[in-house]
Amino acid sequence: MIAQKFKLLHQLDNKLLHSAASYCKIACFLINAFGKRLNADVGIYEQIVDHMISKRNYDNTLVTEVETQKVKSIKITF
């Protein structure tokens, strides 16, 4: 949704990757400040909350994968 509204994020060049987090924060701020609120989930709040509660005790497999493959130790230069 964010990339559809902001072309810069949709066509992000490799030279801008180091600033991608900042661009996303700015885009999210603009959407929150000036965008329309979504009302699609109005009738199913309880189902959403129940689903989130059921998922909170799941293991984070991404953390395990990062630690085992030592992804943190990979250095990327810009």
C-alpha cells in the first residue's frame, strides 16, 4: 500500500537503500496524518484480537535463521 502511493518507495534504487527506513517512516507519517482511515475490519475486531493472541507464543524462526547463518556478520558497503 505504501509503495503504491509513493513512487519513490516502489522504484527504490540500490543507492537509496541506506535511507529506505527513513523514507518509509516519512511515508507512514504522511499516511497517518493525512490519509483516510480504513474501516474494512470494523465488524471483526474480536476475530483479529483472538488471532493475534493465538500467534503470540509462536517461535520466531527468522531469528533462529539469522543466528545460524550468521547474517549479522555480513558486511554490505554502499
